[in-house]
Amino acid sequence: MIPTASALRLVAPRSEHKLRPIDVVRRGLESASLDRLARLLHISAEELGRIIGVSRATLHRRRSSRARLKPDESDRVFRVASALAAATELFENADSGAEWLRTPNPVFEGKRPLDLLDTAIGFDEVIRLIGRIENGIGP
């Protein structure tokens, strides 16, 4: 199961924690959510931008104007946050979950799970592997 409430707490301000994740995503996450999530993952905001498909220039514009992300961008940020929340739950530690996402994995042909999160299909594969590990099932 994907811990959506935990993911919401990772990227949304406290004032939005009681809202439904879909409503927050449709409204658009604050641009600061990218920086927050990047810090938790121990990667740069630019690297996170690449993963979610937001150019460096767009990232800079959103930050300077404090504009909210568009719904599709917010959805991709939320997808990464959901994967981090699931990995954190699995390893019972946020740093360990982030490290697992950043580490090349033979199941993904040596790619990092983090690099698969740019698509819904890749996200499903990462979440499926987390579920298999949780249940003691081999890759």
C-alpha cells in the first residue's frame, strides 16, 4: 500500500496535511516542496527537477515568484514523495529509505529506483519491489 498521507506530509505545508492528497495536487504544491523533498532525498533540487521533468529555468522561475507548481508537476513530485514514504516505511528510517532510492539496483538493470520515478510505470515497478521486499518475496 502506498502511504499517501505520509507522502503529503513530506511535501505539503502543515496547513494542507488534513486535505486529500488529490486536492493538494490539483491545486498545485508550493514550489518550496521541491527543495523540501530534495533535502530529504539528499539530492539537489535540480536533480529532482530532472526526475520530475521540470527544467532548471522553470524551477528558477517558480522559486523566484513563489508560484505553485502545475498539477502535472505536483503529481510527479507527489509520486517521488510517495516512493520515499514507502521506502522509509520499509526501512523504518528516512535516510535509509532515501539511500535505497539513490542506490543502483540490479533488479532495475543497475538503475537507481529514483531514476524510474519519472514515469508512472517506473513508479509502479519501484512500489512493487518495495512490496515484495516487505513481504519477504525475492525480486
